[in-house]
Amino acid sequence: MISRIHNKLGTAGFIIAIIALIAALSGVAVAAAGLNGKQKKEVKKIAKSVAIPGPAGPAGAAGPAGPKGDTGAKGDKGDTGEKGAQGEKGAKGDSVTGAAIAAGGVCGTETGVKYTLNATSTNICNGLDGESGFTEVLPPGETETGAWAFGPADAEGAEMISFSYNIPLEEAIPTANIHYVKATGTKPAECQGSATEPTAAPGHLCIYAAVEEGVTYENFLNQSFTGGAAVILIHGKEGIAIGGWAVTAPTS
């Protein structure tokens, strides 16, 4: 076998083939001393054609992490999500309640309705003959107001000044609860308003003076009625007085 290869390749070719075979089998480079450049190329070519791969070497260590990549393009808009479940039903709110007011009570001879919301009540009375919005008597705690004037007097003397209520009271207020408030000076606790904005505590009549010239109030012979009141003014010649008044129905 070897003699036939030697005869076919010749001495030089035979040597080259042997060198290539040794290199391929050993897996190492073999120095081909004395070979020319063409012969060296032939050795490499033959070694590659008959080379047998060796076992895989161990895995190398992991390389360092690469630099951070560029931000990717914005993705497409997602699909609309499913409709959420219906929320729980809210708590029931407060409602207005109404209670009938019988005749003979706060609405006098008329009937009415007492409306209440969150502990706050309002009395609504039916009008006279079902047409008027006024009640026959002033409801408890409600106030009505008016204006008054006196003079000028022709001579010195005493004059009775009357005050008529637009809506009568259920009961006349006590005469001790009639107060005359001078234009200047201290106001009683029950009368903290003014002639232009008169007020009165429940169960009191407050008479406010805005102008007083030659006029003096005397606290005697006061008169009180369900429809009004009257007081005495002592005055000089050409005495005048102007003011406002307020009366508030008692609450009990």
C-alpha cells in the first residue's frame, strides 16, 4: 500500500503527504524543514482535508455587559379595556317631611303644614280664604315692623302715639315689654336694632326714635292690644319725633 503511494507521489510528494497526515492526526503544526513554499501549501491543504476535530474546549468566562441600547420606538396604542363593574348604590339622602297644622294653633283659625329638614322646621299657614299669603295671627318668633312719626305740635302737652300691627298677635304683649329706645343712649337687651333696621326679642315691642326734638317719653299709661299698642309722649311746642318699630310674637 505504502509502496504504491510512494511510487505514485514520488519521494518529495510522499514526504509531504506524511507530514500533512501527522499534522492532521496530532492537531499540532509540524515544521516542514526543507520544504519550499509550494510544498508547504500542499501540506496545509492535505492536513485540512484529513483533520479530525478535537473535543470542544471549556466555555470561556462571560464578557462584560455591553453599553445600554437606544430607546425603542413607541408601541402601538393598546385595545380599550373592559367596562368596569357598576359601583355600589349611594346612601339615601335626607328628605323633607311635612306635618299638618290644625286650626287654632300657630296659624290661628287657619290650617297649615310644618315642613322639617335636618331638624329645621318651617311653618306654612294657609291664607285667608285660600288667597292671601298672610296669616290671621303672627306666628311664634316671627317679627313685623313699621314706621311712626309725631308733630310738629302746636303747643306743649302730652300726646298718645299708636302703633298698629299689620298682622295681629295671638295675645297682647305685656305693657312692661314695651320699650322706647332714644336716638342716643343705651339700648335695652331686648332692642338691639335701630330706627332704620328695627328688631325685637320674642314677646317685646321696641319703638326706636331717629329724630327727637322737644319730645320726652314717659313710661306710664302704655296700652297693649293684639292689634297694636299706644304710648304717651310729652312734648313742647313744635316738638317732633320720627322712628321705626318692631314687634316679635312670643315663642311660648
